[in-house]
Amino acid sequence: KKDFVGKKAVIKLRDGKPRWRLVYLHIENDGRDVVGSEPLFAGDRLVGSITSGAYGHAVGKTLAFGYVTADAAVPDASLTVSMLGDRFPARVLRVPAYDPKNERLRS
């Protein structure tokens, strides 16, 4: 469109650096499931939150997606997630977790 309300803001977002990044995480915990909205920390600094997650039975890991600040969205970055009052280590994954040979899949 030639002109519309908010055009300057849209151009600024389009041409700027992203503020938030979606990351894929492996969470090392004691079997608790994420439900969404759990906070993510880099040290003591709040950097984002979990959007969704579940236990990946085929890979034997708790996996989650979350939005974090652009500076925290580095592959292999160490974060922590707060779940039910406890903090657990979380690592930003470089590639999707999967079991290509179905070695873990058992009936």
C-alpha cells in the first residue's frame, strides 16, 4: 500500500534486527513436563519463555520451543528454565532431535 497507519513502525521492524528468536531446547530435568509460559534465564537474566514442549520418547529427552532475546538464541547456549519453583538446565539445540534409525523405538 502507498500509505497506511503504522507504516513507519512496520518498515522499522522489517529493516531492523529481530528482537525475539524461536529456539528449540533440550531440558535436563527430573521428568517434569513443560506446559508453556515457563521463564527462561541466561544466568540470572530473564531472556524469554517456553511456548510448548513435551517428552520426546523416540530420543529420550524433554524438548521444548521457546522465544528468547536475539542475543540468547545461540546454538548450544546454556540456559535455565524455571519449572514448579525449581530451575533446570536447558540447551539450545543446533539441529532437531530425532532418532533416524529408530534405534530407541521399541514395542
